[in-house]
Amino acid sequence: MSKKYDLFVIGGGSGGVAHARRAAEYGASVALAEHGPLGGTCVNVGCVPKKVMWYTASHAHHFAHAADYGFNIEVHGHDWGGLKQRRDAYVHRLNGIYAKLLDNSGVDYLPGSARFVDAHTVAVGDTEFHAERIVIATGGRPAVPRIPGAELGITSDGFFQLAERPQRVLVAGSGYIAVELAGVFNGLGSETRLLVRKDGVIRDFDAMLGSELLKAMRNDGISVETRCIPKSLQKSAAGLELQAEDGRRFGPVDCVLWAIGREPNTDGLALANAGVATSAAGTVPVDDYQQTNVEHIFALGDVTGRAALTPVAIAAGRRLADRLYGGKAGRHLDYQLIPTVVFSHPPIGTVGMSEADARAAHGDAIKVYNSGFTSMYFALGNLKQRSSMKLITLGDEERIIGCHIIGEGADEMLQGFAVAIRMGATKSDFDDTVAIHPTSAEELVTMR
């Protein structure tokens, strides 16, 4: 006879754990199954270890400017292996913290892969569990191109397994993962080349951000090859060589990293047994309340294909628990005005509509403000890095519907501005706010 729960969560990433714990705190009986280490992509092969590597590369950039401030510094290499050990130990501690959080909340943690038996029954191994409600929070995984020799490359998952830094690297991709990891390799001394399918990077963001980042990456010494569609990857004694569809060949290199997108983890769930519909891409479509086509089955996080960001999954999971178990009718996540940061070098912060999307939606009712400058951080030396900002406003009141920043500090300054924009701030509200001088952030309240 199967054990019964009010809620069964499939997936122990940030979203699944957040939902399970919140539901249990409301008094629901909850089980959570996860086949891998707790914390999902973010903790193990995403946000957390990536941010460690971003900080590492940022140190290298700071060393380059130390002489401008009177320091005589000699850098005697970098211990990639030692850093990996400390980073992995930190991640392992987080795995344990996640397990303890589940235990403290009264959630039954079931290590193993879960699959649907029917619409109310889930099996983990040979054991079946019955649940009134089921939540799918299985996340995603890096995509690999379907070309000969693709297996010779690695993905972002493999990046965190590298025991030593490769000296010559090709990164294939143009999204945020591609530019972030290319920046890390380059900052730590690898000869880095970025291959993009079209003409630019981070094309899903405002065009100004992609244009400025591309210039910054090239100024930092990253070689960017455009209009490059991989055809095959081969290995020889000299290293790996990638051939593009147009005949160009790149290499030999020591490492090829695929950063061409992500796919949902729905294989093996046996969703058809529960009647859960999927999209052509394999994602699990949901409505505004995280509900699938089956009334009592929900999905959240990357597996839904919507705003694949850890805080989004956490927010969606907690709001879903508030509504289902906390008596908060109508509680759900608003997917508009979600702030996000790209940990490139320099970093990017963005919230709201791009200029292109805003003009397509509102036409001449849009007014755009721009600012470009060099941060005071670079004032004393010859190595300069440009910062750029853009505000997009709507209507006569000039309500701000988009804010886009690239430059030193963009990652930290965006959060507060995102709160203001979500509250409906106008350009005059920004203008009437006294600037903090000297900072980069003051540019957002002094634009004309």
C-alpha cells in the first residue's frame, strides 16, 4: 500500500525546496524526491559556483588596475585546482544545509528519481506514493548540438568539473551563460574565442546591452566570431578543432564549451501516465497560477520554460504554497518586471521592457533616456571601461517601464531601482531623488 501525502514535489532545486518547505509550514504533509544533489542547478552547477568564478576573474581585473592606485603587485599565477576544492566544499556544505532545511520543516526527503504512475501516484524506485497534489520542479540541463563530435566538448556542467584551466578555449553560444563563462576563462588567462550564430551577444536583452558588452569583451581580448554555425568537432594530437558550416575552422584548442541553450528535465517522468501535456520543446506549460492542464498537478521553475531564474522559481513556489495551503486566494507570481543580472565583465543589470519591445507595443508614446560615461574607478589609469545606462518611459507621465545598465556595480545597484520601477516610478520621481555622488548609480537620477 502506497504512503499518502498532501503534496509530492518532484525536484529538489531552489524552487521545489522553497515550495515544499512553505507548504509544510502551513501544515501540509509533504514529500520531495530528488535524484541528484539538493539545490539543483543553482547551487551545484549554476548561480553559486558561477558567482565564485566571477569573483575570481574580477580579482584578476582589479589586479590590472592596482598600480593606478599606487600598489606594486606581482601575480604569480592562479591555483585553479585549489580554488575548485574550496568551491566544491562550499557547494557540498550548501547541499547539507538544504537537507537540514527540509528536515527542520518536516518534509520527507526521498533520494531518487521520481516518475508518474498515474495522476495521483508517483514512484521512487520500487516504492509508490499517493498525493492529493503534485508539483513538477525538475529544472533543466544544458543543450548539446546534434553534430558529429559534439561529445568532445563540455557544457556549463562540465566547466565546474575542470580540474585545471585550459589554455585555449572556444565557447559556442551568445546567451548569458556563454558570455559569463567566456569572461571567466579570459579573465584568468585563457586564450578565449567566442563563436556566435548571428551578429551579437545576449540578443534577448536590450540591444544597447549587447552592443556595449560585445565591445567590452573584445577590448578585454576575447576574440568574437560572428555568423558561426558549428558543423563538426574533431580531435587530433594538436587539440580540438571546430568546423563551421561556412567552411571556417577554429582551433586547435584545449576545450570547447557548448553554451547554446538549455532543455527541460522531463525525460523519465512518464508525464503521459498522468495526462500532463508538454510543449514541442518538452517544457510543461502552466497558467498564471502554475497549474498544468491537470487540475491538481502544478509545475514551476525552469521546466516550465518561463523566466529561467532561481529567484523566479523560489517566488513562484512560495506563492503557490501560500495559495494552496495558506489561504491566500489568488496569490501568484507576476512575471512582469522581473529584474535580472548577467555576471559578465562588466556586469549587466536589467528590468522591464527593451526599447524594441516597448516601441513595438506603445509606438510614439515611448521616450528613451541614455547615459554613457567612464566610472571614476578607471579615472587614474589608461585602462578604461565604459558604462552605459538606459531608461525607457511611457506616456505623458513618463512612467519608467525599462531600465538597462552595463558597467561596474550594475549587479548591485539594480535591485533598489527595480523596487521603484515595480511601484510605478516615473522619470520625475527619479529626477527628484537626490543623487549619491560620486557613484555610477547617480547617473540614473540625473539623466536629461
